[in-house]
Amino acid sequence: MNKPSARPAIEAALRNPNLMAAAVALSENRLEDAEPILRGHLREAPTDVAAIRMMAELAARVGRLKDSEALLRRALELTPDFGAARANLATILYKQNRFPEALEHLNAVLADGGDNPVQQNLKAAALGRIGGYEEAIALYKELTTRFPDHAKLWMSYGHMLKTVGNQDESVAAYRRALAVEPTLGEVWWSLANLKTTSFSDEDVAAMDKALTSSGLNVEDEYHLHFALGKAMEERSKHDPAFTHYERANALRNAELKYDPQTFRQKVDRVIAQCTPEFLASRAGQGHVARDPIFILGMPRAGSTLIEQILASHSMVEGTMELPDIPAMALREGNDADWIDALAGFSAEDLERLGAEFMERTRIQRKTDKPFFIDKLPNNWN
């Protein structure tokens, strides 16, 4: 028997005053108002896929990605043709670093729904995360041709071109983004981070002007300060450089809410748990594959240089900073819960996790070289 279509539920939602009120609350980010309305409605109509999708959106906004995923999968179980729910699921999977799964759903959405620039953009981003650079660049090239005044598309295109080493084209794409949106701080910082590109006096003036723009958001502001710090550094104007770096770091720190004491406690827990005796007692356990080479180190400590040296060997593939270890660890809970979970892993658990890592990273490998590199700095914590 064919599953019912999502269309009747969507049309009914447009006539339901409660669901319309919830939709307005969601659009205004009044989640505390939307949630009780949706919960009450779903108690009465637990198979209403329009309401299920709205509840999934609410869960995603508060960071409950697993709950959002479960709700969207339920909506698709009830109505497999619900393209909007499938597109949302692709986004949730992408946010969980599950890029192959996200691509599977994106391809289904695009096959059913045809031309959808938003989903094509997400597909290009997902392809870039699994090493599908050629297809991603082709998608970005098409999208920037169709939407030449979309600054963030040009920025994403520039990021992808930089990744494959097309630096001149990358700079050109970044410059196109700035021509459209001069206040886009991430682009200025991306140019600064190329290290081989110097800022002109005109660039400095443009960044100074961008900093005085009304309505500048915090992310653009701290990126601009970081880029201006680099520009001042290039000119040996050290005091202004430090002023910009201090301002940038203060803004970024306020956004991250970094607590050094909490981080210190986490490090202490890792040290207490992962003793030489603890590791020795598990020697020989885990998956038998010898393929991964993990590079551990703090940022700016030389891990990229080590990667480049190793990847120059004919038997070693230099993939990228892979997101899989943190994604697997987060299944055990939030933040440092994996440290406690580690003590309870059996030999079978360790073998299973190793096999999962090998399977998850298989899509990143583009050659038949026997070894590959994972140098994500966050792997250790």
C-alpha cells in the first residue's frame, strides 16, 4: 500500500489556527511559545507530519539535533514524498558531520524537486567535506553564474578553490564576494589567512570603513579586526596590530564563552583516565587496520607541516581534517562524557568503533594508498 502524501497535511496546517500560531512563533524565534502549541497539537494528532516537521525545526534550533533527526525520520516514514522534511533531514545530517548520508537525501530531494539552488549549495558544501572537490566546484561555478550578486556563494566558491590549490581563482572569487558585500568579514579574514596575499592601502581603507558600518554583526566585526591585525603586521605597525588582535579575540571569546577552568578540568580528567597502565591494559585491542595515521598537536604547532611531509610519501594519502572522531565521541553525551565512557568499553566495543571509523572515512579516500592521515586538532579532546 502506498504511503499517504504530505500535501493534505500541509494544506490542513495552513487552515489550522494553532499551527499557524506556532509557525508565526517559530518565524519570530519565540520558541517558548511555539513548543507548547506543537506538543499539545501532536498529543491530539501524533501523525500530523506538518506539525512533526515544525517540532523538528524547533529541536534543531535549540541544538537537539538527534531529536530533530528522529522527528524528521518519523515524518518521512509516514509520508516518504515529504520533500521539505527530507531537505531538513539532509541539513541536520550535515550539521552532525554525516556527509554521505546528507548527500543521499540531497540527491533524492534534487531528483524529485528539480532545480533548487539552496539544496545545490548544501550539496556542494557536503561534497567538499568528503573530497568531492571537482563536482563541488562545478556546482559553485554554476550557482555563482546564476546568482552573481550572492556574496556568500562567492565566498564558498573561494573556499573550495583554495582547498584544491587554485589560489589565483580563489582570490578572484573572494574579491567578487567583497565587491558585492564589503562588510563580509570572513572573506577579508580568508584573504589574510592565505598568507601569500598582502593587503593594499585601499584594502585597509575598505576594512576600516566596513568596521564603521551600521548593523555590522559580531562575526563580521571580529573577522575584520583579525584581518586588519594582519594588515598592520605586514606594515610593521605592531601596536595597531595588537590592538586589532586584542579586540578580535575579546569579541570571539565573548561569543565562545570560553572557560579556561572548565577546559583545565577536562584535560585533568583525560590525564587521570588515560594513564600508561590504562593504555597498556588495552594493548592489541581495537580494529586490526593499520591505515590511519593520526597527527596530534595544538594549533600552529606544526601539524600541517608534518602532514605535508608524510603525504609526500608514495604510500600515504593526505586526506583532510576528518570530523569523525568527535562525532563518534559525542554519541556518548556532551562535552567530556566520552572520557567516562572510555573506561567501560570492552575489547568488542573498541573493535566495533575502529571498524566504524574505517567505514566512515572510506569515502574520504580517493587513492589506493595503504595509509591515510587524520590531523583534526580536536581529536584528542
